Amino acid sequence: MLESETWNLQPRRLTVMHREIVLILDFGSQYTRLITRSIREAGVYSQILPFNNPWEEIESLNPKGIVLSGGPQSVLAADAPHPDARLYDFKGPLLGICYGMQLLAHHFGGKVAPAENREYGRAQLQRAEPNPLFQGLPEEMEVWMSHGDRIETLPPDFTEIARSNSGLAAMASQNQQIFGLQFHPEVAHTPGGHEILKNFLFEICQCRGDWTMSSFAKNAITEISAQIGQGKAICGLSGGVDSTVVATLVDRAIGDRLTSIFVDNGLLRKGEFQEVLETFRKELSLNVVGVDASHIFLEKLAGVEDPEQKRKIVGEQFIRVFEREAEKLGDVQFLVQGTLYPDVIESVSVMGPSAVIKSHHNVGGLPERMNLSLVEPVKDLFKDEVRRVARDLNLPEALIQRQPFPGPGLAVRIIGEVTEARLSTLREADNIVEQEIKAADLYAKIWQSFAILLPIKTVGVMGDERTYENVIAIRAIHSVDGMTADWVPLPPELLGRISNRIVNEVPGVNRVVYDISSKPPATIEWE
């Protein structure tokens, strides 16, 4: 074991294994992640970095192009976010979107001023002159605006390439590869937006567009091998697709120098511990050690109600279990985790002015001092991208389609204190939800469906007698990457069966409610 070292949680920097990359500097727009997805879907690897990322790091990544995202602030404000000034000397293409466009105009000598009429929503764009950014697109098109400032005067050397009813909608430098869009091409409300981004990638940045999940897996194995070298690693398994993918990648990189560990933290679903162990040992032939540490987790969680504290306790205890197991194995230096991109985004405010939403146990929930160095092969991927990697690795489809389960487990689906009795109640209710969703052939069609135990009791009538018992909430959502989600309108008859079974089969529950909140404003999990 290495001597204790301080691990700096913030920021988590990108190690790029790809030959071409387009970077996005985040100025706080709610749409920034959509830019990343659009570029990746076009076959070009992209990554978000904070707006104030040091130029040395940006330059070292050798980007084919850089996109400046939108943001909620005005470039005229005293505390407006500004990038490293050396960005403006970048020899490759720059594309500013909304705030990013105004920032470019402001820096290069244009005049930005508050608009008389703030422009939000749909607008009609008219092209002013030919430009490769709009190649193959109609002269007029619908776009989505969201801005309060406007560019009154273009910078020297810039020309107007498109207008809306409210004024300048797009600009381009005549002598440099610098472009600006006042609208958002990344959102679905701009029908031709993806084509605009493709033109930026292929006509302007001259990208090849040969990045795929298959190439990701191949490059990830190479990078893992280089990072771990001749060392040993342990992998924290959860039973879900994320940790399974990273365990498989690391297994293919270093072979028997990897030991995977599946911890029973007392917060798992009904029958999950044995089921997961059997799957990994029999179907995937991974070297897996099962550890029952449930008593430790539940002791530490006793009396705790705050959700952030719960997450941090679970994260801390996972690390301590892994350290103890690593010590038994001898000379283990690395901990492998299935951290995803949304985990990093929501846990740590490294993306410009974006806010911390909650600590994920394998990001913000980790202790600052730990004896293991982290290996996180899929930390730059979204969930659907991880599933594509899983198919490239020929993992079992049943495992690929398994619904996400939070790292802190049922601890964040019990609102309030976690106890053995409350865990038992939730396990039984959640098991019924899973059984009925599968029976209705909806399990693989829904991102997540689960039960939550609420910290209230309500009056009911059972067997002609008054009851005062627990409430279970049901949540079912559709999502692509976990960053946004919509609630699923489950068939009333299915909801009726679930409710009837829970009330009749789960002692101590007399009421079932259905959560119809989307993300945002709610999050997927209740805590």
C-alpha cells in the first residue's frame, strides 16, 4: 500500500486518448451538455472544460476547434466570466454560442449592449451572405434564442452572416476562423442546428469524424494499461452496467492483477448480493470477492437524516472497505470506479459557473485522504454511451439493460433515517415495483422505476380498523443520459396493481403515491 496521500477532488481533469478532439468551454449554460452530445453523435470526441481552464492544458490537448458555450451572465457585468486571454490567439477555429458570441465580439472590439427587447424562444433567421457554417441549409430557418444583450456594432474584420427580426444572429471573421451564433444550435428547437455544428466540425475544423464507442474501448484499454503499469488494482462493483464495463476494460488491460470487490453495504435491493456475485463469476468470469460490511454502514448511518451526509458516509465507508481488502491482497495501488460524466457534473462545480447539485458517492462523497489512486475509465461518458461500449464488449444484454441504481443504494430512497426496519419495508415494496414493471414488459423501455419510503404516516382503513402507517412513492422516468428526465405515464391498471400489492403484501404501508415530476426541476432520486 502507498502511504496516505491527499487526493484533490477538484477539478478532475481530462486525459485524452483520442487523436482529434473539439473542446467546449463552459460559461454556465443549461444547454452546454447538449453541445457535447451533438458533437459526439457526429463522430467527433468532445469534452467540456471550465471557462477559466489554464491555456497550457487546453493547448496540450491539441484541439481541432473550440466552442464557447452560452451562459446566464452579461459580458458587461463586473463579474462576467472570462477565459484565459491566450484563448483568443488560438490558431484553430473558434465558435461562440450566445454568451460565447458576445464574448468574442466584446474582446475583438465590437459593442455589446442590453437589448431593448430580450429575445427568448423561437425566431426566424435569414442568411445574409454565404458561409461554410450554413452550407446546405435554407436561406431562412427557425432557431431558438435565449439572450438579454445584443451586439450593436460588429468588431473590425467581422461580417454579419445571418439576421433575425431583432438584429444580428450570426457573425464570422473575414481573416480568422472565428464564428459566432446568437442562437442555440444544440437544442431541438433549432431544427437545422445539428447541421450547423456538423459544418463547424467537418467544413471548418476539418475533423474526420471517426470516433466511435469501439474506438473508445480500444483506446481505454491502452490508457488503463499505461496508467496502472505493472501495478495491482481493485474494482468497486455495484452490479450495474457502469462498474461492469470498467471492470471488463481493466480486466482486459491488466488481467489477473485486477480483483473486483462487491460490497454488501446493507443498502442493496432484495436478493441482490448473491445474484450479482453469481452473474460476475459465472457469466463474466471475473475475479470477484464478496464482502459483507452491512453492519458497518448501518452503524455509521444511524440517526443521520441529511441526504448529503448520507452520501458522504457511504462514500467514506466504501473507500475504507476497499482499503482493507486491498491490504489483504497486498501491494494494491489503484481503485477502479464506474464514475460517469453526469456524476462529475452534478457533484463538483468544475464546469464554469455551474452549480453543485449533489455529491455522488464516488465523486463528491469520497474522502479527501485515501490510500488508493483512482482509475475512472468512463468518467467522460454518458450512460447511453457506456451501454454502447458494453455491447462492443459483448456483455450480456440483460446486464446492459439493467436500470441504474444509486451508489448509496436504498439510503437515498429512504427519506430520513435509515434503519433495518425501514430498509425491509422499502425492499419489499421496491421488489414489487420491479416485478410488475417486468411483467408489463416495460423494464427495458424505462430508464428507471423504483419505490421511495417517505418520512410520513397517514390514516387508512384496513379490515374495518383505523391504521396509521407508512407511505410509499413510486417513480418511473424516461431519460437518455440522466442529465434531464421526464416522468413516465404508466398505465393506470399497472399502477393499480402495484399499489394493491404493496398495500396488501408489505406490512406497515397503507398508501401509495406516484411521482410526476421531471428533471429539472426535480432530480431523479429523491435525495
